[in-house]
Amino acid sequence: MSDQRALRSPREVATEVIATEAAAVQGLLPQLDERFDRAVTLLGKASGRVVCSGMGKSGLVMKKVAATLSSTGTPALFLHPAEAVHGDLGMIVAGDAVLAASYSGTTEELVQLSGIVKRLGVPIVMMTGRADSPLARHADVHLAVAIDREACPLNLAPTASTTATLAMGDALAMALLEARGFTREDFARLHPGGQLGKRLLKVGELMHGGDATPRVGTDAPMRDVIYEMSKKGLGITAVVDPAGRLVGCISDGDLRRLLEKDEAPLSHTAGEAMVASPQTIEATELAPAALQRMERHRITSLFVCDPEKRLEGIVHLHDLWGLELF
């Protein structure tokens, strides 16, 4: 006889699904014990890669876990268990560790693969919902991801179980991140083309430095100031003292104002015409910090200086537009 259930609204179904999956993740907390610490130690000691594996929906979850590990400082790859026993076993080498998932703990392909891996002397961390399953018993470390029920109304489709497995995989990745001392700078290095990586770029990586930095000395005549501004094309120049320390700046706007109020604007030196104490930033600060400072002071350029105010470069608003920080 087919199931006879009252038809619910989409929102009612969604509410139950989300609540069930949230409960499944919350239910992982009492299952965390010293085995989690051992798993992190085992995976962290691997001199090679963490080889992630799983079949079906668990395989899709483990592909994401492998990507998360790789992007946060733990080299990882995904190995399909069925393909492994048909030629791809060579992807596992000495120094690797295996991280696999099977909610039932009985997936044939993984059982076969785990036996081969054990003979190779490669350690295995296994995530399952059953501590008495073959895969749980044969693993070096077993992590429990048991749930009360699936979020599927039929209690059949892997839903809450895959969510719990994914959460445990993320927990492992973040624990390894901290254990390795992975930093924001490391993250930016691994994500040079992504939006997150762009937000972690430092000012020193974006600035115009060296000969590209517009600068004049305090005693430079205004003709030289105008020439320097035109040559560098940023609409502004730094004014530095003999030691290379930033003491002021002259912008296009400053030049216009000088022309309006002075009958002989070219008779001045840079030191006489400059605006003192311009806004600065250090090369080690992040790109969003530079943008925030420009917006706060309604300016389009920041001079990059070291702690002693020695000029190192300049970052312009145009340098930040391409990063989509706005």
C-alpha cells in the first residue's frame, strides 16, 4: 500500500528539512571524543596527501572535503573507490593518509579499497554512522556521524547524513588549519584568482613602487612638480625630505587652487606649495583597509610608508576597482 500523507506546503517541508539537518549537525557534538584528536594527528602527520574517498552522495561530499582541505593548507585529492581498484590505486603513495566516508559502513567498493590500503601500510580515518560496521572496525580511527533520521520525508534519501558527514569533514579541515598555523596570508597565496584571495591582498602587492612612485624633494621648483605629476599620471605627487620621509603632497586640485590665488604659482617650491601630513598606509595592510581609508577621507590615493614615514609607494583608487571590493 502506498504512503498516505497529508500534502504539506513547500515551506512546511523546507522547515522540517532544515530543522532535521540542523539537529543532525548538532548531534555530532556528543559524538566528538578523543578519536577526533587522533584523526587530526594522523592526518596532520601525513607527509603526502590526504586521499578522500566515498561512493555516491558520500563521494560528492568527500570531493568537497578534499577541496576544503587543499584550500586551507592540507594537500588533498579525491579518489573514486571503484576507479581505484581499476587502475587508479597508483594515486595513493607512501606518506599519504586516507579519509573516507560511508554512512552504512558497508559500502562494497570502500571495503575492498580499505583492505588494499591497509596492506599498503597507509592509515585510514573512516566516517560512518555505525560503530559496529566493517569499515568502522577496520579503520585506524573511526569518527561517528550517526543521525536520528534523514531529512527526507521517506527517511530514505541521504540528506541529514550527508550534511553531518560534510560538517565533520569541515571540522577536520579547520582543526588541521589551526594545527598547521595556517594564516590569512597563506590563504591569499592559495587563492590568488578568487574573490576571497583578492580581499586578502596586501597594499604592498598593489602599490606603485620604485620609479613608478611620483615624488619630488621639498626644494623642487613647481615646473618639476608639474612634470613629475604628468609623467607618473596619478594626479598627485609626494613631497619628501632629504632622508626620503614623506612630509607632504601636491595634487591636481592643489595646483588649481594655487593658480586661482597666486599670480606667480611657478615661483614656489614644492615645500612651499605642498599640503602637509597626507594620509598614509603601511604596505602590510590589506586592500580593503586602503579602500576604507580613502572613502573615509574622500581621497583617491594613499601614500605607502614604513613606520618611520619613509616613502615606499602609492596606491590609487583605480588599483582597487578591479578587485571588486566595492
